[in-house]
Amino acid sequence: MLFKQFVDDDLGCASYLVGDERAGVAAVVDPPYAIELVLAAAERHGVRLAGVLETHTHADHVSGHGRLALEHGVPIHVHGAAGVAFPHEALEDGAEIELGEVVLRTIHTPGHRPEHCCFAVIDRSRSDEPWLVLTGDSLFVGDAGRPDLAVEAREGAEGLFHSLRRLVELGDGVEVFPGHVAGSLCGAAMSSKASTTIGFERRFNPALQGELADFVAAASGPQPPRPPNMERIVELNRGELVGAQPPLERLGTAPEEAVVLDVRETHVFAAGHHPGAVGIPVDGSSFATRAAFVLPECPVVLHAADEAEAARAARGLHAVGLFALAGWQEGGGAERLEPVSLDELERLVADDAIELLDVREADERDDGHVPGSRHLPYRTARAAAEAGLLDGRPVVTICESGARAAIAASVLQAAGVEARPVLDGGLADWRGRGGETTSFRRCGG
């Protein structure tokens, strides 16, 4: 059996190449929009791609099924409840896709979305029982999919509860390969580990403990932020097939209406960048997701250290449906983003000379924040500035380690706000040096 996992470390998404190497045939499950790695692996193993299988209509990234169908003639399989507009072969519970001695058996597992399916993988050369299961956005390592993206949260949670119990029936020895690992917005507590077993999850995964009422109460509670551009990404994935984007061009003059996204390393950006540029390093974590949260809906010009860095950024932006890329230029400029040290921050807070913005998420802030700071998640900074919600004093942004503080400060600076980030450090260092914090504790139910 041929089995390859591909993980997009930026988005936390996993794709799979499954097939029979001796028979020279394979299928791709949940392909990334950047299909080149999958194609290279198929060529390296000498297999023909006989199909694309989608576990569901993705909300956090653009699928590569359109490129595989348009560029390589690969047929697409997806459950009929997805309501897609493109030619496809409709999956149903129990349907099997034969790839030589390897069989992918469909298990309809609604909850995350009504059309969601898992695929039990059987290698008939060794057994008629499943060896492993591709669980998409239902069962993760240490977590389960969120139920609130396609239907009302309670309805989704009830469906997901029963779907997870179907998966447990596969048996403790079956290996689990999910559609997401840590870094994705599709779960709250998933591990960075790439696989697990049914038995391990049955024993230790909170989503597989307790009764229906307990699961619904937990799954219907607070969730991570909804994926940026969610509705647009869903429509891209269920609408007409999306092909490859044109090559990224080097620009002489940028369009006046474009926003500049500087993808260079944060300290390099801070030392000098184009006025009005937003800084999000392509080599930082969750680059594409963060860009989708903070960029306005207008053409984007990439500022990068070189063409290779610009190309990496373009691939990441394409993955989340940001296709309006006007081109790229070498980064640099006269505007600076002056960092604030923790020593200086302590003095500024004591003098009440700034508005301190805690740009982390609510659950992080509730565990401990600087007294008197204001909560403003980095992804909402542009809207807050444009709505005039800041108090007019100079702003300092802080997060756990500095990355999101720098993004928020660049967004605010681009909106005309005098903003500086705590760049080399954050709340962790503030606590470590004995800085005062206060916390909010949620009541249990």
C-alpha cells in the first residue's frame, strides 16, 4: 500500500496520497491548493491519480480539487449533501473506491458539516479489515471538529457525537490520520502529533468521554475564531472549479489602490518599510490565516526580501483564497515600527502615558493580563482604528511573545494610529519578571 501524508505547517491542514503502488494507481484525499508536492510524490512512486476524495467542503483553505480536475483530468468524489456546482461522483455511506488491492470505504460522519465523510483504508493484500482511517474534521488527535461552521452549534454537536461513536466501532488498533493538526482553527485543543489510534483516543480524548448531553454542552461552548474569509472559501470549494493562478510578477510601480503586505522578518520590517505597509512575516506561524484576518478587500502588493520569499507568500495567500495579488517588490522604506522594551513598558504603564492593547484571544487574556490593559484581538485592530474606538493616546500592543503585537501595531500604524509593539517578549516575560497580572475565571456549568 502507498500512503503519504502531507501537512501544511502554516494552516495545520493534512492531505493524503493513498493507493496501490504495484497496481500503479492512487487517490488524493483533501488535496491542498498547491498540488505540486502531491503530483511529485505520485510521479516518484509511479502511480496514476484515479480520483480526488473530499471529506467535506473546507472552510479554512481552498482545495486543490479544481486544479487536479482542470489540469490533470482527475475525477472528484464528494458526498451529495455538499451541494457542489462542479461535475463529481457522489459518495454515500458504505461506498467503496477500489485502487488495486487498496480500498477506501466511505463512512458518512455528519456533524462538522452535513456532508462530512471519513474514509476507512483497507489493504486486501493483508486483511479485509480497515488498517487506518482518514477522519477529516471529525476526530483529531486529542480533540474533535467544531460543530458551528455549517449548522447551528447544538445540531452539529449532536451529529458529531454519533459520528464519533461510529468511528470508535472500527476497533482500537485502527490508526487515525486527521485532516488537521495543531495550528488549525477547526478545533480548540488538537495536538501537533500527526496521527494516533482509535484505542488511544477512546481512552484519552475528552470528546469520546461521557454522554450526549456532556458532549453537546462542551462542543456548543466557546470556539476558536471563525476562519477568516470562511464564507468565501466555502463558496470557492463548492462552486465552479478553481484553476491555477497567474505567475506573480515583479512590479515597477504599485497600483494606487493596493495595500502593501510586507512578508519579511519582523525586525527587518520594523527597521524600515513602505509607509502604510502591514507586516506579517511569511516565515512566522499561521502566516496565511493572519493575513486573511487583517487585510482589507483590495489588491495586494507583496514586499519581500527576494522573489523566492514573495513566491512562498503568494502560495500561502492562495491557500486561503486571497487571489488578488498585483505583484511583488523588494521590501524597505523610511517608515519604522519602534519596539517597546518591558522596562520601558513598565514606566509607561506607571505614568498612564499609553493605551496598552492586549491583542491575544479572550481565553489567553482571561488566564492573566496586565491590569488596565484593553482587550483588542490583533485581527480586529483595523476595524477598531477605522471606527475611532481608541482613546487617542499613543498605543502599545502586547501579546504572549511579540508576533501578534507586531502585526497589530503595523495594522494600526497603517490606519494612522501612533502604535508600538512589545516585540521581543510579551506576557510570558512580563509574568516571569514579576509583573502584575490579573485574571478572569469562567464559571463552570
